[in-house]
Amino acid sequence: MTPSPLPHVMIEPLVRMALLEDLGRAGDLTTDAIVPAGRRATTLLVARQPGVVAGLDLARLAFQLIDPAIEMHIERNDGAVLAPGDVIATITGPARGILTAERVALNFLCRLSGIATATASVVAAVRDYQTKIVCTRKTTPGLRAIEKYAIRVGGGSNHRFGLDDAVLIKDNHVAIAGGVTEALKRAKAGVGHLVKIELEVDTLDQLREALDHGVDAVLLDNIDPPTLTEAVAMVAGRAVTEASGRITPATAPHIAATGVDLISIGWLTHSVGVLDIGLDFKRDDFKM
């Protein structure tokens, strides 16, 4: 099920900032010099490769912030599976505004569609298991909310949004605290009763110690499938189990087969490729 669109108040500052960055101090010199002010046009957002579309609200907002007279009719909503040549949306209105907003609109749309597409590929790889695919905090600075939205569009789920969502005790926290037990004691004493606590463990001994002292979730980082299977059996439902560590669509089914509840993947947001989407002008529709 496709998630609800992000509220306008959340995405408008991001789109506005991107447009201001592109417009700079003098606006769109090229378009303003070449395109007559009264010229109108019809354009199509077209998929160049297969994938899952995400980010249409941001694309539409980019056009409308430049010129409210621009209209965007969506043919395929966020979450739609695309084939090369599919028309995603039709955009009509003043040609100047369409050209000026084009790059910002496509930057958002191609980036978020790339994330949704990559997520969908991993979700499909583990479809025979109960394991959920989740993202991480390895997001583009300032764009976390929309990138995590794209994860949901692709069928994945969200991990914490920031440092204030939950406690995640990593190996460095454990080292500084002096061990798993002390780290857990300090965490429980330092947060409220509604805050979940997750602990990263590298060995089964650490996992056993964590379970003895109580923990809501355990992050099993860079652990091989046989050991993961043993870890899941040891947990026996007493905590949420999460596996991580360079997991790909090819390796994800082997990880999911161990019975872990979650697989977290950082590259879905930190190094995924864009989905190639183009803006094509209908040359027979240029009008004054």
C-alpha cells in the first residue's frame, strides 16, 4: 500500500530552497532570453527505464512555485511500477516556468524514484519471508524525511528518523561505557519509559548478556547466516532482531531465511542511483 503523501508544509521549504539555489541572483538567464513570455507548452514526464516512481508531489510543487499557472496531471501515482516509455504525468502551462523548474523537479523525482526502485528490489527478494526491509540514518543531509518517504513507497519500512527517536547503543557506546551491562543500565536510567532501547551486538556472548538485562531490539551487525540463525533462536521472541552489514538483493534472502525481523540497508539512501526520467516537450503544441 502506497503511503500517504507528505504534508505540503514539510516539502515546501525543501523545494523552495532548491529553486532558490538554482535561480541564484538573476534567475533563469537562458530561458528568459530565448522563450517568449507568452509561449505555452505541453510536456510529458516519461520513464526512461523500469522502476518505481516516487516524489511526484515535490515535482509538481517545483513547477507551481515557479508559476502557479502550470498544471500537472498525474498519470501514474507514487508507487506505480514503470516501464520504459511510460508517461508519468502531463504538464501544461507557460513554457518559461516549465523550463525553469524542470531540473529541480527532475532532481527530486529521479532521486526519490531511484530509492523507491532499489527498495522494491530488496523487498521482492525477501517476499517469501516475514522479514521487513528498513532504512538507516545514512541519508542526504536535509532530505531525510523525503528519502524515508521513498523507502515506504518502495515497500520498505523506516528505522528511527533521528537521534531523538530511540536509543541505539552502538559498539563505541559500549566501549566508552565499559561493557554491555553498564551501557544498558545508563540508557535505561537516562530515558523515559516510552523510549525503546536497541543494542548493537557483535557476538553471541554480548547478545546473551543483553538478553539477561532486557533490551527491546538487538542489531546483529555483519554476522554470518549460521550465527544469525543461532542468535534468532537465542532471542526466542524476547526482542526484535535486526541484521545489517552490506546486504544486497542477492544476499538478502539468505539473511531473511535466518528468521530475523528486520534487515537494515544503508545504501538504499546513501549511494543508490537515480531513476532516469525525462521531460519531453510536445513540439506540435507550442502556442502563443
